[in-house]
Amino acid sequence: MNKKYTLWVIFMIFALMVNAQSKKKKSKQKPAYTIGISSGYFSHGKMFENSENDFSSFGTFQIEGQKLFKSKKTGLSVGYFSATSDFTKNNITTDESRFALMLNYNLMYNILKSKNTTGLYVGGFIGVLYDRGKQLYRSNFAFPFYTTYVAGWLGPKAEYLYQINPKIALSACSQFGLVEFGKQSNKRDDPNLPKRNQTETYVDFAKRINLNLGITFTL
């Protein structure tokens, strides 16, 4: 009986040691921090009521700081978009330009779990944007006309990461501006007009789409 009791005690101590070691290993799991750089296609839609341009181009750039931990990816991203174009209507040519700055908070989960960060991440984003466009007729005594959006926006986001080695991964990302809300301002640089903006509150749906390819570096 004493031998059986002794063996049972030794077994229990061994089991507790294994369990403690397992918990210790799990607690040592640390988050990974990365920097992602990407560029690609951005579609904004029309900005001016009398314009035929939809301001869709490959003139976008984005940088994102990310934290990956237990299949969850969070981060802050800063994006920039720029495009120029022109159109002719009734024998009058109009030059147009547009640029936008975006700051987003992103939250996504790896739905195809793997041993490294490779996988498909699905979630959403919320952020703020500053979007400004300029329109100028190619004629004498023409004054530039500006339209500006300052708004919050949110929508779904998805990203696929392919881990090349422990430090570098390729990425393919898409985000869809589902809802945005803020202020729209219109202004013409005519010295004969009062120096004030015509401002109104607006809510818009499903307006902006971003498709980017990039590279991610683990710190």
C-alpha cells in the first residue's frame, strides 16, 4: 500500500509539473509587431456635380503599424490618394485634381489559422478622412472651385498575408467605405464673393473602394 501510495503521489506531482510547464509556455507567447507598406487602386466616385470623372486610379499609398496576437490583427494605418484628370463639355475643358488623407483603426481576425501569420484576415475599420478636390475651367477669368470633405467613415476590410520568411510577408488588402458622415464644404476663389464656405452635413453610403498590394516587415 505504501508503495502504491508513493507512486500515486509521484504521479500527481509529475502531472502538476507538466501542467505548470504547459501554462508557462503558453504565457510566454508574445505578440508580433509589423510595419506594412502598400499601394494600389482607389475609387472615390464623382466629387463635382457637373463632372464626368469618377476619380478612380492607381494613385494610392498606405503605411500601417500592426500588432498580431492569437490570430487577431490590430493596427493604425495612414493612407494617401492623389489623382488629376480633365474633361471637355460644350467645347469647354475643365482641369480637375483631388487628394485625400485617411487615418484608420483596423481590427481583423485570421479565419484560416496557421502556425505563422500566413492566412486570410477578415474584419473592419473605422477612421477619419480629409478629401479635397479642385476644379478649374480653361478659360479667361475663371476661378478655381474647391470641394472638401472632412468626415468619419467605417466599413469591412480583408487582407491576405503570405509569410515568405519570419521577417517578411506579402499582402493583398481590400477595404470598402460602407458609411461615411461629416461636413462637405464648397468654395470658389472669386474675390467678388464673400469669403466663406458653403458647408453642409452629409451622410453617404458605399462610396470608396481600396485594393492594395504590399509588403510587411516584422520588427
